[in-house]
Amino acid sequence: ETGVTQTPRHLVMGMTNKKSLKCEQHLGHNAMYWYKQSAKKPLELMFVYNFKEQTENNSVPSRFSPECPNSSHLFLHLHTLQPEDSALYLCASSQDPPPPGDYGYTFGSGTRLTVV
Amino acid sequence: KNEVEQSPQNLTAQEGEFITINCSYSVGISALHWLQQHPGGGIVSLFMLSSGKKKHGRLIATINIQEKHSSLHITASHPRDSAVYICAALNDMRFGAGTRLTVKP
């Protein structure tokens, strides 16, 4: 257990469904991130929240909608997804600035999403 | 061309071997991260480096800022080290494609 918990671990959804991914961290970090990892591709940063404010939206389609109600919770709301959105979605948190000796980022185990 | 290049892409080693994974980057970065991703998908942050060298157990990471190059070394490799190792400048949103390491008993 890394201290960053993602649910669900696996999700299969149809293109007309609406679902949400949840991420929770109990590390006292002040920044949270959503990453996408498609098969055989590098990680891609989707969204960054720092002190609950969205500071980065890396040209992500509007069918992905993030929500950060507090510094411990992060959601990714999904609607009308496409099959090419099937991927591993990873949440991470960090302390900005990082304290000395910190590893930087703590990742969750990911949600493996399949869009059918 | 990716701004963060890793080599090799795939690496197979025998248990006990010394392993080196290399990372070169072509842009200015604030810090370099080495990540470990196991088959289940979860990622563990191994190191965050902005200069010099760090050691944690059997893992050693080095960075040369002038040459824009970093290496991850694994001493006395073990089958449980089998994973994908990713070099990334997370603060700068740049990621390597990963090196898939398989350590055979």
C-alpha cells in the first residue's frame, strides 16, 4: 500500500456510460495528478491539481472531467468515452516543494479501463 | 523524437548480474525521476535526482546535468527486480518509454 488508493482497480464501460474514477491520498500531500498510460506508449500527464486548484490541463478531451473537492481526494469523471480511451489511469500525489530526501511522487495502483 | 530517451528498451539478465539502464534527455529539467512499474500496473517512485548520486539498497541512480544523462544501476539483481523502469522528468511532464527488465533465476 503506497498511501495513494485508487478505485476501482478495473472498469469496463460502454461508450454511452458515465463512470468516475476515485483517488485518495493520506500522505498530507498538496498536489495530485492524473496520468494516462496507453499500451506501448509512455505515460501522459492529464491533469494537475495543486492546493485544490487545477494548474494543468494537458489538452485532454472534455469527455474527461476532473474534480478535486479537497487536497486528499481526486476524481476523474468519464462520459461518452471512445475505445481508444482504454488505458491504465494512474493517480499520483506529491508535496510541492518536496521535503529533503523525498522520493517526489507517490503513485496509486491504477485503474485499468476498457471501453467497449 | 522523444525528449527523454531510454536504453535499452528490453533487457534480460541472469540473477546476480549488475544491471545498468540509461536515460538521456534533450531539454532542461528541474529533476529526474526513476520509476518502477510492476506487471499489475502500479508505479513505485525509486529516486528523484537533481544532481550527483543516490543509493537505496541495491539500487543506485546517478545524474550528470552537463551531459543530460542519468543511469539506474541494480547490483546483485534478483527475479523480483523484473519490472518496467521508467525515467521521467515529472515536474516537466516528460517521460521515457520505459525499459522492460527480466531477471532470470
